Amino acid sequence: MNFKEFLKACNEKEVFKNLSIYIVSSWVLIQVFSEIWEPFGLPKISMTYLLIVLIIGFPFYIYLLWKYSIKPKESKLSRRDGLKMTDKSSAVTKEKGKLKKRKIHLPGVHFYSPFQKMYFTALFVITLLSIFSVSIIVKANFVNQEDMSVFIFPEETDNRRIAVLPFENNTTDENLDIVGKMATDWIMHGITQNKVGDVISPQIVEDYTNIIKASVVPGGDNAVLKEYLKPSKVVTGTYYLNNDKLLLQCSIMDGNMRRTLQSFDIAECSTDSPLDCIEIVKQRVLGYLLSKGRATIKYEETPPNFKAYTLWLESEELARIEAPEQLERINEAIAADSSFFRPKLDRVAYYYNRDQFSTADSLLQKLKEETGIEKEQRNMINHYEACFKGDNKMAYKTYKEEYNNASKDLDINLSYMVLALQFVNRPQDVDSIYLATNMEDFDLDVCITCEYRYFVKGMANLELGLITETIELLAPYARTAGHEWIKEVLMKAYVLNGDDRAAKDLLEHIRLLGRITFWEGMMLKTGLEYLKLGKEEVANNYFDNVADYLTNKKEILSADEKELQGEIEFYRQDYSRAQEILESLRTEGNDKISILTYLAITYFKLGKEDYAQRIADQLEEKRVSYQFGDVDYALAQYYAVRGNKENSLNYLLKAVASGKRFTSTTFQNDLIFNSYSNSTDFQKILEFWYD
């Protein structure tokens, strides 16, 4: 029988019709399964299992088709004729030319006709193709895996499935069964509405049990849930009566229901108002599910309720763009859940970062009284207490634990970078901290926190002499409209790199954008950078340019512009003009420490030593709480200009010990201390907070 005759015979025996039934049914099953696997909470790998089963089943189906459909008919027609074959093993060699009729036997197979032989040949080929296909699938999905756990339904790292089981009625009152259903529905609705996870409802568990006819599932409670649906967390609960009060208890367990992740306080309400209890429980469940895995949850003795947590999240986003509504959201979060520790801590930080230290410290002391025994809470209390005391080493040390627990959190990461660079002057630590967080998903145009990370990273690079790396990092932002922090570091890098044209173009770009106030300050800072390098002529060009602009400005100068004007005249060494401007500021009631410092030095430069000392004495009277070494630093500047190095370094040491920060304009970045840069005593001051 040739192949064409075989195909014709297959058609006559309805082989193709029966095979098409298997193929079409398999295709429909695959399409349906692709739609239902996710709602049923099945892992993605389950589709692979189904495909393997269908491919392996195809050769078996072809064999069964022969055995139960084709063979009965084929045997009746074939047995009469048999197959004519020469029996070469026969001992009767004499009877040459004679043929013996017999059936050929293979293990498990009896060929009765040429069609059967072709059929099983085709089956053999299809079996080989099936084995080959399955081997490819197994190799791609299983063999390259690190362990054999892939042969069971795996726990997925991004598993968002949350099962909510029926709340058990322990009231003995069947009329209250509705409370359990209400609690389950209310919590499931909250999870779905707020996109906290993918819900596995009790109905899904029941339907899935019916579909797989639970006999294939190991015995035990919720076996289908644990062995097949595999949620990451399970919400369970019970309720009972205490006199006329309804008590609702809820817990969250792991997916295997072997460990309780969180047991919530019992919610109590009237039996006439069960929704009051249910809402309390829902808020706690959602708050836990939303905050679990985030840096904030470790602070809390109990998870915050959902409303408070969402308000706090809003405050975090507002903080990144420095929106004025941030404090309002913080206060709303505290009002929504008075036990929520994190917004209370953020309120302390809010005032601290705005130099309202007295208010911040007062709030911290109140928070300290409310704080329990949670290690993380105590650690952060200690951190801020160290900040208020100016103990920069302790501030850095206590925050290290915070960073180690959540190094990728953007705000925590930035804070630790700032502590490393500005509090303890360890620029060598900044790079590893910076690299712990990926910046690809953040937009610097709407994330001031992100921009400031670049600023700190750039300043640390310059401290380490990595000028080229700094330019490569920040140059892409040279022509943007904003990013002023970045442009300040980039300007310093251009000057240090000797790229005068790039520095000039950067300043001109800022002016053309209309950022005049920023341009004025940058002109002064650029001139100071050139003075540090001994390029007095280039520096004076910048000073002259901005001085002329301020002199010719038609509008009345602001207090900040007048102070800037006084500094410019000071560094231009026009001390008479500087004295005039600084004294006018004092007359207007502006006697900041910085103004008094410049005025004292100006008097000294003009030979008015009595006036200079009088102002220096007034600086001593400026000492108040939360100055962090400002007065000592000012006196260090004053004595440095007078040439009294010993006094200057002593005051500088007091300043750093009191918490004076290492910024872009202080200590090694301060022109006044330029001559100290190679001094051993000065280096000891820079390393004051080192171990």
C-alpha cells in the first residue's frame, strides 16, 4: 500500500474525523484555560503542564482509536488473507519456491493488513515527534532551573493573590451568619477597589474544588487553597458576642496557613451596627497589606489603618516636590490613626528640615513619651535626638540601621547620603549608597529628592577629585530649565576642570532662562571658585558683572540681594562699599550671624580694630540653642582673616564638635580657610567624626 492509498483508507475509516475531534477539543481547552487560569489563582506554569499532557495524550489517542474503532472491523477482513511472507528461518529448504502463509508478530502488535502496518508506522513517527516536542518544552521550562521544585506549582515572587476565607460565626445565633458574609465581602471589595492584591474569594475556592473534584487533592482543611490556588496571604476571622457587644477578630496568615503574619486587635461594636466593626477590621487589613514590605511598616507596633496610610503616602509624594500641602497630609494621617508612628516622625523631620528646631524638638519629646518598646522607633528617636544635640557621629550611626533595612527607599537613601557627606564628611561612603537605588524610574523634573541625590553625589565626587566623572554625570542637565542644585555642582566641576567656556555658557544659559535670583548667587559662587584657584582676574570679572547688574537694577533690592551685594563688595575688596551696605542692613534690623561676621572682618580690613572686636563680642552674645556651631564657625572665620590661626582652628574645632555641617561653602569649601587646606590640624577637624 502506497501513501496515497493509505490516506484514502484513513478517510474511509473516519480516522481524520476522529483526530480532528481531539485536535479541536485540545485547542478549545487551551483557549479556555488561558482565560481562566488567572482568576482561579493558578500559576503561569500550569499552562505548560496542560500543553505537555495534550501532546503526550495525542499518540495514546491514536492507539486507542485503532484498538476500539478500527481494529474490530480490520481484523474480520484481514484474518482470511493473512500476509504472504518467505520464512527464511525454516529448516525445510528443500521445497524451494514454496511460500508459507503466516502472520508476523511483533511484541504487542499483530499485523493483519498493509493498512495496519502503515497506521502503526505513522503512529511511531507521531510518537517520536511528540516526545521531541515535550523534551523541548521540558528543557525550556524545567531542566535549566536550579532545582526540581519547578515540577510543582511554585510560589511566585510577585504573588499578589490574597485569599479571604469566610468569617466563622461563634455567636450560636444563626441570624448573625450575615455578619460573616458582610465582613468577607467588605474586605474583598476594599482589596479590589484599592488594588492591594488579587482576591481569591470563598466562592472561587468552592468552584475550583468542584471542578477538580477534590479527590485528587491531599486531605485536610483548605487543601485546594493551599495546594492549587497558592495565595501569598490568607485573611481569616471569627466573631462572637460579649453581652450585647459584637466582637470581631481577624488575622492574616501565610499562604500555607502555617504561620500567623498579623493578628489584629479585636474590634468591638453594637450588634445593631456590625458595619462599624467590619470597617475597622477592613481598614486594618488594607493598611497591613498595603504597607507590608515597605520601609515604614517596621516602625509600627500595629499596622496603620488604610485611610491613615494612604494619607501618609500622599504626604511622601508631596515631600518629593516640596509641596506646601505636605504638613496638612501628615496631620490628617495622624488624626486618622493616632497610633501611626511614621507621620509623627515625619512631622518632626518637616520642622527640622526647615530649621524650626525648637518646634521639632518639642514634637520629638512628645513622641518619645508616646513611644513603646519597638526597637526601630527607639532608634529613630535616638537619631533625631543626636541631630538636635549636634552629635553627628551618633546621627550617622543610628541612621545606618535604618538604611540597612531599606537601602532602596529613595528618601532613606538620600538622607543617608546627606549624613555621610555633610554630617561626618565621608564622601568615600556616598558612592555605594547612591548605587543602592535605581534612578531609571524617577523623573527629575518632578522629584526634588532625586535632583538632590545628584547634587550630593556630585559634591562627593568633587571631594574625591573625580571631576571628569562628575561632568559626565551632570552635563546632560546643563541646558535644562530647572535642576539648580545640579547646575551648582556642574559649575564647580567646570571651573576645577579648567573649562572656562563651559562655566560661562552655563551661567549665561541660566540668565537667559530668567532665573535671575539664582543667576546672581551663582555668579558670586563662580567667582569664589576662581579665587580658590588663585585666578583673581577671572573671579573679578564675575563679581563685576553681577555687581553692576545689582547697582543698575531699577527695582528696590530685596534683603537677600543686599546681603549678596555686600558679600560681592567684600570679595572685590571694596571694603568701604561693603561696610556701607552691611551697616545699612543692620539698621534695617538684619543682624544675622553671617552679616555680623562680614562686617567684623570688613572693619578689620579698614583698620577699625575696635569696631571689629566689638562686633566679634556681639557674635558671642548670639549664642542660643540649636545653632550647631554657627557662632564658633563665624569666629573661626574672623580670626582666620586676622591671621590668628590658633584661635581660628580652636573655634573651628568647637564648631564641628557642635554639629556644623560640611556643605558646599563651609570648611574645605570656604575661601577664608583656603590657606589651611594642607594643615594637619585642619585635616583632623575634617575627620573629627571618623572612628
